[in-house]
Amino acid sequence: MPSDRASKEGNRTVVECHAVVKSFASVHVLRAVDLEVKESEVLCILGPSGAGKSTLLRCINHLEGIDGGWIKVTDQIIGYELRGGKLHELSERAVRRQRGLCGMVFQHFNLFPHFTALQNVMLGPVEILKEPRGEVEARSRLLLDRVGLASKVSAYPSQLSGGQQQRVAIARALAMNPRVLLFDEPTSALDPEVVGEVLRVMLELAEEGRTMIVVTHEVGFAREAADRVAFMFDGRITEIGLARAVLEKPSEARTAEFLSHVLV
Amino acid sequence: MRSHDGTGEQPGRSGSTSLTADSAPPFEPSSAGGRTSTYEIVRRKHPWRFAAAIAVLLLLALLAYGAANAHQLHWSVTGHYLFNRSVLTGVLRTLEITAAAMLLGLALGVIFGIMRSSHNPVLRGVAWLYVWAFRGTPIILQLFLWFNLALIFPRIDIPGIVRGTTVNLITPFLAALLGFGINEGAYMSEIIRGGLLSVPPGQTEAALSLGASHAWTTRRIVLPQAFRVILPAIGNDTLQMLKLTSLAAFISFNELFGTTESIYYANSEVIELLLVAGAWYLVASSVLSVVQYYVERKFGRGFQRGRQQALVERVVLRAMVRLRTRAV
């Protein structure tokens, strides 16, 4: 929160993007994106749709490969290996291991519909990380309790509201003990009355010092939870700075115009 | 806008804001009950429904009367052969070849279905070729091809696996299995491909972002969800296969149809024995339908549409309870 902000300056860097370029066919989605996120920092990325916000997140956990530049999470280059002055694409196995660094929360939750809430949370640690089942189950129950769903452990996703599903999805990401949480428009697919419950969970995570990158349209959340806010337009980060400063006195005309549309 | 609420009172109604109220007929409560009284609702009559039912039942009765009085038809022969030992063996053989062919078809279908969804153009091409060849030629032709394999390959030598003359190796059962199974695989691969396509890509992304391998994602996340879509089609194919296996009679595999056929060649009670076979096919397909219901329910976990599923279940349960009480 505001008082901690200054202290995060000196923290270790968790995510670092350098001149990241990405295009789909002839469309340039990311044009030289530079970004640095420190330990326990919360960064919100705002901007119009099609600006490349989601693509940037998907590149950070290598759901998409990149066409130039590099991305580091902790000290590892994501998806590639530097050998003889070139970045060689990593093996599937190595990419898999790196994905454990990032926890991803999707716009459409993407819970596994054929597993219960508890199974959704346990699946990764038990079957992918091969951790002991008993330990994982205890931890998963705690996590579901923390997101306020202790009574829904054996419910299937189809029996949960959108807000509840998204909270399970957050618990699922947390269960993997990631170094950074990536949120891809986590409230955009929700009914207005349940947006609050998801944002509340995210706010708690921010307060407890999780490193988070949040792509969102919720300016209110950004103001309350973010240390810094970045604006993306047309594949570039056009403005980045302390949340309050950027949201209240944007230096770019485009930022100001975007904010005036979003805030109404 | 205010609507009629049946109380007969419309307080504070202003003509300028309420269009329906203006055009609606005056509201008259039906006498006695006062402000809470309502009109009686009279259902529409359906005289033709009744007439059609009577006509169909009459025709059915005529048919039953005709069958009962067809003195050429020896019902006792049908009854006698229904539980005949070789007929029962035939039933068993039919079930065996159906199960074996469907299992082979399923295995091939999964392999070629995944190949058809592959990024590798060679795998995709080969899978396409397989479907094209086996879906594009008659099953009876394929059965004869496998049965007569010895004409092109007199000996089969696969070091460490099989070795011998083809005539001895390719039994009627094996020829039928290869014919039906490989043919089914071609259809099944298309069913599987459709099922895989029905699983949203977000499911794969969510699994991959947990650090899962592609193999694990396919096995634990995609296929179980695809199977929910695939199962009704597999059930359909199984029922079809059950009856299709009668073609194996032509390559001297003695399943149900072939067995009854050879009996009526001997005793000339053709229709009687065809009815025997028909009765068993009906029994088997009815049992399979029930099995399909339970398998679909198992793979439907997490997808229950609440009331709809409950209704089907309620009907089945009620029928089972009724059967049980009748037995007691």
C-alpha cells in the first residue's frame, strides 16, 4: 500500500522485459516493450483493447513465443536460452519448469469443468509438481478458505457463479507457489455484482506482498491496489509511473483521454 | 408501464403513460370471489389427436391379429430356438466381435483423430488418407479383402511377433475384427477430432500455464471433456456395429445371424429363425442403450444441466422402482 511503495524500489527484480517484439502474421502486437517489476510490487496495465496487454502477459509465461528482445522472470530468460550470442528456443520440458514461476488467472477463468473446485486447485501440485497428496489437499483447502469458498470445495465449476469460479482460479494459481501472479482481465467476464468479491481477494493478495501484474479496466482497483500503473497503446507502453500520479495527472494526452472514457 | 395483475384494481393509472391499459378491454372479475376472484381456464380440445390414436391402434390390432393367425408361421419353432445352444453361442460371438471391433476402432480413432489435429503435415496427411480409404469403400469389400489376404501375402513374417502362413493366421474372427475395427477407426477418428475441437482452447492454456505437458493436458484435461461430446456418437456406432457384424456371416464367421442362417438352411423355418435373431439383436441393443445412459452420466460429471438431467434420471428411477415392486 502507499506507505510501502518507496521500499519496493530497492527490491529484487522479478519480471524484466527488454525490447520485446511480437507480431501475428503482419500485425505488430508488441513493439519494443520495456518493463521491470520488483518483488511484491503490484503493476496494473491499462489501455484500449488490441493494445497488446494480454499478449504481453501471455509472452511472460511463454503461452506465446516472442519475435525479439527478451523476458526474464527472476534470473531466467523465459522460453529461450542464450547460447553463442543467440536465443535458442527451449525444450518443452524446460519451458514447463519455467511456467511454475508465473501463476496465470484468465478472463474466462478456464477452470476444468470435470473436476471439483478442490480438485482444480490440487491438480497442478499433485500431478504436475508431484507433491504429496495429503499435504497439497490441506494447503488447497486453506487456499479455498482464504478466497471465501471453504463451503464449495466439492462443487463443480458449473455449480459456481462467475465470481466464485474466478476465486477458485486464483486459488489454483496460488497453489503452485508462483513468484509472480499474472491477471488477464480477471473481472471483465463477470456480472457487475460479483466483480467486488474478486477484486477484494486480489487486494488482499496485494497487501500481503504478492508480486502481481494485472491487466484490467478497473481504474478504481488500480488506484487502490497498484503501486505503479502502465498504459499501453498500439503495442507500446506509453506511460508508466506511480499509480496515483499517472491516474490523477497523466502526462500523455492519450492517457488522459482514455481515462476520461473509462471513468465517465 | 402497469399491467393487469388480476386484482381488478388499477390504482393511479394514467392513460397517457399506459398504452396497454388504454387498449385493453374492461376488466370484469367473475362474480362471487370479489377482488381475489379469477376466471376459469378452459383448455382447447384436440379431437383429431384422439381420432389419430384410435386409427393407429386399430391398424396395430389388425397386424397383431394377422400375425397370430398366420398359420404358416410356427411360433413354437421360434420359441424352441430362442434358447438353443448354438444360437446362444452365436449371441456371444456377436457380442465378442462387436466389443473387439469397437475397442480396436476406438484405439485407432484416438490415434488417427489426434494425428488429424496435429501440426505435423505428414501425420495429418496420413490420417486423412486412412479416413479417405476406409470410409470410402464398402465394409463388405473390406471384409473380403482381409479374409482373402492370403492371395496377396501367402506368408506373414513380422520378426518376433508373428510368423506363418496367412491362411492359418487370418481366422474368420481376425478377418472380421480387422475389417470392422479398421473401418470403425476411420469413422471414430472423425468423431474424436470433432470432440477435440469442442474443447475450448482456454482449457489447454490453463493446463499449460500450470506447467503441464501436452501429453498430460490431452489425457487429463482435453480427452475427458471431449469424451462427453464423443460418447453419444460412440454409443450410436456401437449399436450400428452390433447389427453390422451380421455381415461377418459372409466370411464364415458364425455369429448370431450366421448361426440362425445355417439352421434355417437345414430346416427351412426361415422366418421363425430370422425372428429368433431379431429378438436377440433387440435385447442386445436395448441393454447397450441402458449401458450408454450410465456411461454418459459418468462422463457428464460437472456438466449436469440440473433439472434436465434430473428429469431423465427420475423417469428411469421410477421405472426401476415399479419393476421392483412388481417383482415383490
